Amino acid sequence: MTSCGSKLSLDFYKQKPLEVQFSGLDLSWDAGLLIIRQAEEKIKICEGMADCLVDNREQGKVKHPLAQLISQRVYQIAAGYEDSNDSNYLRHDPILKIACEKMPLPGEELLASQPTMSRWENRVSKEEIKAIRSFFLEQFINGYSEPPEEILLDLDGWDDPTYGNQQLSFFHGYYGHYMYFPVLINEAHSGYPLLLQLRAGNSHPGKGVATLLRWLFWRLKRAWPKVKII
């Protein structure tokens, strides 16, 4: 194996200097989360989502701030762990702790467990979801220094198989299994995810799309009156 002495310094972790050194040794999946965390330091997606939520918990008893819960959940999903049950053992992972700005000490500064994560996910309101949706679109709009000439929308719906008794999980005759039926609207030129809507598994492919497009057209035209939307 070719040896490599390159080093990568990361500046998001304020408690101690953090440096990744590439070598011929095998690496676990955990190390890649540091790169994702470094990207978050620039784009502030998790931080922006946290600002859209209202924390009604008794603050004197809070161990895991909203920003940390969102970061932990996002990083777990990015690493391939979509089930919140995975939090019960990933909360001990030293790399995930560093990404969530905790000290990677065994048995100390543990991240959120599955019950904490599930309670938080189930208390997010429709108003907060709308705020997060607006945040993502504002990020896209603010990324342009000048109005674009054209916005090309790409709509995709797909089957997301489900297991167990999740809410909105229903059997879909065409796909032949229980599922969710989310729809995602991307901006095709940049690949930016403009809008995502979770739908029940037995939904029609076009369900809710017209309403989403009306809102999207209104906001884009308000920002750029002369833009061509395809």
C-alpha cells in the first residue's frame, strides 16, 4: 500500500487541536464524519435547522441542546445509520462525540440515547417543519450573488420501504410493499435540494405536488422576478 504523510487540520473543534493524518492503516467509517463536520462549519445547515425549532423543555434539566440533537441525527444518517435505535450505541462513539463537540472520553459526555432522540423527533410541529423548509430555500437563494437566468426543477418521488408500524406506512400496490412515498424537488443545474415532502405510503405520485410548486414558484419569483423557471 502506498504510504501517505499528508495531514489535514480541522478547526471546528475548539476544545483541543484536531488533526487527521493519513497513513497505510485501515480506517473505520467514523473518521469520515470529521469531514462532514468540517463542511458544517462553513454551511451551517444543522445550526440553521436548530434556529427554526422552539425548545420547550425545562432548560435546567436539558443535557442535550437542540443543535446537538440535530447534529447527532444528521451525522448518524450520513454514516448510514437511519434508525434512531442506533443512537443507543453510537452515543459512545468517540468520532461522533467530536463531531458533536463533546470530549471523546470513554463513558463520559455521552450523546443522546434513542428515547431522547425519539421524543425530540415526535415533538417537531408543522410550523417548525415549514420554517426548516424556508431555511433551505433561503440558503439556495442567498447562494447567488446575481439573479440566475434560469431555474430548472427536477421532481422525483420514490419508494422508501418501511418495517414495523411506523406512522404513514402503508402498502402501495405498484411497488408491492409497505413504504413511505416522499417527493424531492431539486434544482437540476446545481443539484441543490430545494424541497422535500414526506408522504404516506399509499399516496398518488402527484399528491401535494401542485401545492408545493405554487409555494416554490411564489418564493423564487419574489426573489428573482425575471427568472425563467422550467
